Amino acid sequence: MAAQPNNKKSAAGESFIGSVMKYSVATYLGFGITGAALVLKGILPAESYGIPVTFMTYTASLMNLGILGLDQALLRFYHEPPAGHTGRQLFAACTRLSALFMLALGLICSLLFASPLTHALGFDAVGPAVVPLLFLNAVLYMLVRYLNVLLRLEDNVRAYTAETLWMQGCFNLFYLLPGFFTSSALVFIMAAIASFGCVILAFWFKARQRQSAPPPLSKAHRQGIYRTLVPYGLALAPAQILFSLSSGICLSFIMLYGGEREQGLFAFAYSLAQLVTAIQAGFSTYWGPYIYSHYREEQARIARVHDILNLLIFAFFCLLIMLEDVIFWVFPTKAACLPILPLLMLAVVFNILCEGTVYGNSIARKPYHDTIGIAIGAAVNVGLCLVLVPTRGMLGAALALAASNGAMFLYRTVLGQYYYRTIPSYAKTLSGFLLAFGVTGIGTFFAGNFLLKFLLTGGILVVYASLYRAELRKLVTMGLGILRGLRKR
């Protein structure tokens, strides 16, 4: 009988992992899409996809501008809507407002500011016609994003998985396919627009029909919804916009001082750095709604998950640094990316680890702290790019991105922990970061020296395992429990 509580904890942990894995299927399958996109970028000349990748980067930024942060407000209030309203009514109100705002902004920019925007974003090779196309692509992406949030909130796992894979294919892969027969940036752009349009046709109306249409809202009711959602969303909107701009800023500076080839190489390396997110998988999709539902009674579990996430991310980061040379043996024409890849992976690690440290700002309903933190990161990025890119090129841009994401992470985490603590041991977490900086330095300074880098990083990985040995034991125990459950089935 004494072992019963531990058995219950083990079962609860296995159930939790099972729930996370349910929403990880799309992401794991999506890494096949990401891998195919990397292979394409490895095969195609770097100068052929520099502009298209930049176009997609600014598509994400415009999408986050037009969505007004209401996707995050929908996540926060869908299951706690204002009195007398339903989650579906919130969804309809959010999409309507975002679409109208995006339409008005697109018309103004296309009619009045097309030429200066084209030059500022580095699209002179395409011409001013790129501006309305950019807004059209962003609107389609915005609707796809809203649909993704709705399917997640309604626990429609099958449709969510399928739609997520289509969305990842649109953003990462499909627009690159014309590269086999053309180097025209305009053809790449039209392929991107067509692919997002296909997702809307395939999923939007089907999702709307899954439930009966919500009753129409009166003007007063719509105003009530917007009074709840818009202030919350607007407080987060700048953070989303600035966050998606981070790599775009680097690409624009590289285009200005280096040209299309270096721009393409940096885009390839940044895509490669996203491999770190394989560990995160569907965690983010499940984790945000879980925290909002359980932060009062599950703080101990949330803290344990933080340490486990740290262990997994840092360990995988080490393994990637140890083996990164193999990728450039396959794609030797992209070997110039080798010194910057560790820095770009560190930048991605900072983004991922925010999942375990910054929810206190949202729980306290002070999302403007996230906005301030990301604004600080963007300012650091621009400032360092101005100083470093003219003399250091891609390496300077990678240093700027890693430093900016680090500044953003530090500010958001300090405030997030003040409002809701999720880090059990600050000393252990800080030690892990110092080791991560060591791995980054090894990967950058010993780029091309495979054996030395492999041995040094392997030694740091052993230290990681020792530092997080308790979390490692828990992972092994839960993994064995899941395997036993699968065998019984």
C-alpha cells in the first residue's frame, strides 16, 4: 500500500506525456517536411531562394501584425468567454476584426507606400507589385493560423494534425518547389500564395460546419467581446510582430551588406537551427492551455516539466553541435554556415526555453512585459547588426540574433518568475546555461575540427547528464511505463 502514491504519480506522469505526444504527432511528421525543405535548400543555389525566404519571413511578421494578438486572446478566453457568449462567437469576432484590419492596411500600403516598402525590405529585384502579394499571403496565413487555434481548442486532433502539416508545408516547403525549373522570385511567391489558398479551401469551411454556426451577435455583444479580447491581444501583438521580425532583420542586413548568396546561406543555416525544436515538438501546443487550466493546483508539476524541458533541449543541442559537420559533408556548398550554426541554435534554444519560464506574465494578466522583453531583444538585434554585419557578415548577424534572443529571454523570465515561479533551482538552471554558452563557443571557434569539437561537447553532455540526473531518472521511468502500457495493448 505504501507504493500506491508513487504509482499514481507515475500513471499521472505517463498520462501527461501521452497528452503531450497526442499533439506532437503533427510536429514530428512536420519534421519530415522541414527535412525535405532543408534538402531542397541544400541542392538549390543559395542565391535562388534568398528573396523567397525573406518574403515568407515578412509574411509571418505581417500576419502577426494583422492578427492583432487576437489568436493569443482566443487561446486565453475561448473556454472562459465573457458571460452570455460562446467560444465560437469569440472565434468569429476575432477573424472578422483581423481580416478587416488587414484589408485596410494592405490597401493603404499598396496604394501609398509600395515603392519605399519594396526598397526597405530588400525586394527591389521583384518590384512594387510584391507589396500587395505580401499582404495577400499574410491574410491567407492569418486565416490558416486562426483555424489551427480553433482545431486545437476543440480537441479535433485528427483535423488539427492534418491542417498543421499543410500549414508547415506551405510555410517551409511548397513555395520552394519551383526552384527545380526557375529562379524567378515571383514564381516562388505565387506558389506560396497558391499553397495557403489550398489550405483554406480544404479545411476552413469544413471546420465551420463541424459545429452549428454561432448565433449572430448584436453590436453591443460584439463590443463586449472586443472589450475583453482586444486590450489583451493588443498588449501581446507587438511581441508577436517583433518576435517574427528577428530573423527578417538579419536577412535584410545581410542582403544590404553581403548579397543574395550570403542571404541564402544564412536562411539555410537558420532553417537547420530549427532542428532543435524537434524536442519541443507539440509541447507548446499542449502546454499553454494546460498551464492556464492548472496553474493553481499543479505548480509542482509545472516546475518539474521546466527542468525536464531544460534537460532535453540542452542535451539535444549538444548532440547537434557534436554531429553538425555530417550535414555539411552532404552539402559541401553550404559549409560556410558551419561557424554560425551553433549561435543560431543557441538563439532558437532561448526561444524554446521561454515555454517554461514566462507564463507568469500572462497569468498575472501583464502581457506587456513580454512585449517589452521582445522589444528589448529587437533593439539589441538592430543595434548589433548595424555594428557587426558590415564587418563580420553572417557571423555578425548570428551573434546579433543570439544576443538579442538572450536579452529577450532574460527580461521575460525574470518578470515571469516574479509573478509565477516555475524554476525549482535557479543555481542548476544557471549552470545549465553556462554550459550551453561553452558548447556554443566550442562549436563556433572549432568549426571544421570535427574530432576536437565532438570530444569537448561530449564531455559537456556528460556534465549535463550528471547535473540533471534526477530528471533523467524520471524520464527513463516514465518511458518504461509507457512501453509497458503499449505492450499490454
